[in-house]
Amino acid sequence: MADKNYDDLIQKLADIAQIYIKINQEFRARAFSGAATAVQFKQNAGQILPNTEKELKKIPGIGASTAKAIIEWQQSGQIQRLLELREKQKEEIVPVAQPQLTAAEIEKVNSIALFETIHGVGEKTAEKWYAEGLRTLDDVQTYKVQILTHAQRIGWKWYHHLLQRIPRTEMDTYHSLLGQALGNLRWEIAGSYRRDLPDSGDVDILIEAKTGYTLDHIVQHLIAQKLLVDKISQGPTKYMGIIRLSPQHIARRIDIRWIPAISWWPALLYFTGSGDFNKRMRAIAKSQGYILNEYSLSIEANDQIIAVNSEQDLFAALDMDYLTPAQRYE
Ligand code: DCP
Ligand code: MG
Ligand code: MN
């Protein structure tokens, strides 16, 4: 029977090793568990541990750092490293278990995301199709007659075309072609093109309504020019369709808005975006008692419309520094 009991020391060395394993410090874990074994061996043999680092290190299984820890224990009954490791462990965030998706749930998420890549298909439609048993684009092809609305049918027809963004050089071509087609009407390509982005998702066109003309006149003209190749929807002020430079080119989405003169500047501001920038500017307007939308800037209390003659006027009315379209990213 040794006159010194090392059970507490062995336990503490083993505890340190265990924490090191948990925090993936293999090497240190091995040093401390080796030291715990060495001390156990000494105790079993009825031997007393030396009290200098130099002598301790001569014992197989005890190294420099574990020798220091043993001396600390001999002097104070504690090992600072263990106290610190326990403290550190408390601070560590317990990882929240990630919900594991079942194979069926993964299939559902994937199918729905896939369906939503079809222009005109939103979350609601995609979920409905999934509930009805559709899973793949082949299924969409099989059941297209039963399931597709007119707009979705156009989205399906041009599926591979509409997945691609429009390079700015092609947008420039539309710009010059539309310039010729629209003669001396006031018009702009708004959206990402006006914000100077290198590519665009679609062509967003604003045309100022001119007495004696209708949006349908313009549409018919662009169809005759073989630019518009498919219609998604058309009303008196809004046309949505497909535009294509030639049968050899990729087909693109186009939105055309027919804007009354009074709304020209608010409409240009709105359709230039970005969407995030619009949200921010509308919130600023609201905080000052105004309502800003695509039709006008007005006083909320009495619906009075603020007359403006430029985008600069709209910024100035809200005490905002003017931002060029390219600066309107948020
Ligand atoms: N817009 C908006 N809020 C929406 C949708 C549109 O404020 N929910 C405005 C800002 C957009 C503009 O209309 O810039 C045109 O809409 P687009 O969806 O065509 O967006 P962009 O032209 O900015 O981007 P993309 O290049 O993807 O067409
Ligand atoms: Mg756009
Ligand atoms: Mn658009």
C-alpha cells in the first residue's frame, strides 16, 4: 500500500485526456492518458512519485507537460489546465442538431425547386404538381396539356432559352432596334440594363403613352418586325412576352409598360430598381408622410400629387442625394 493515494491525480489526468479527445486534440489526449496510465502503474507497484520535473520525465509515459501537471497537483491538489479546459467547454456552443431530411423530403425539395425553374411556375404551382405526383421535367412534358396555364406553356416552350441571362451587348442591340421601331415616342429600357449591369434577366421597356396610339399598336408593330415571337399576357398598359433577334438567337423575356405622361418619372424610377433600392426609397418617403409608387409621389394625408420633371426632383423631394441608376443597388 503506497503511503500516497494517486486516484485523484489519475482521474484528473484522464479527465484532461477526455476533453482533448472531444476537441479533437488527439496528440495531447494521448500524452495525458499515457501519464494517467503511468501514475496508475506506479500506484499499483506501491511506488511514490518523484517531486521534480526532471525525475518525473524519466518515468515512461510522462513527458514535459504532464510532469508539470503532476507537480502542480502535488503542490496544490489542482491542475490549472483541467480547470481552464472545463471553463472553455462550458463556453462552447452546444451544436444544435440539424434536422435530417429523409430521402422523400429531399426528393420533394428538389422537385419543387426544379419546377420553379420554369418561367411562370411559382411555389404554389410547384407544390401542387408535387402533391399530384409529378417529380421530374419528363413528368411535366407528359402532363403538360393538363397542367400548364397559358403563361406556363410559354415558359415551358422556351425553357432552355429563359434560363439564360442576356449579355449587355445583346441588350444594346435591342436598344438600337427598339429605338428605330419606336420612332419619336419617349421610351427607355429600364431594369438592370439601365443600372448598367453586365447582363439582364429580361428586357424591361417603358413607353410614354401618346395620344392617338395604344400599347397594342406598338405590339403589332414589333410583331410585324418579327421581334416579338410569343405573348404571355397583354392589357392596356402592360405586355408580357418573348422577344428574339432572329430564329438563330436565344429567345428572351420582355415586359413593356405603357406609361401616362404624369407617371413617367415615378414609373422610370420604379422600373429601374433595384427592388431593394425601391423598398428603401419607399420607406424613406413613408417616414416623411409621402406615398411613393410607380404612379406618383403623393402626400399621404391628402393624396396630393407632387409634380416632378425628373428623377432628380423625386430624390430632392425626399431630401435624398441623387443616385445614378448604377448606384441604386440597395
Ligand atoms: N420591381 C420591384 N419589385 C418587384 C419587382 C420589380 O421594385 N417585386 C422593379 C425593380 C426592378 C424592376 O421592377 O428593377 C424590373 O424588374 P425585374 O424583375 O425585371 O428586375 P431587374 O431588371 O432589376 O433584374 P433582371 O436583370 O433580373 O431582370
Ligand atoms: Mg429586368
Ligand atoms: Mn422585368
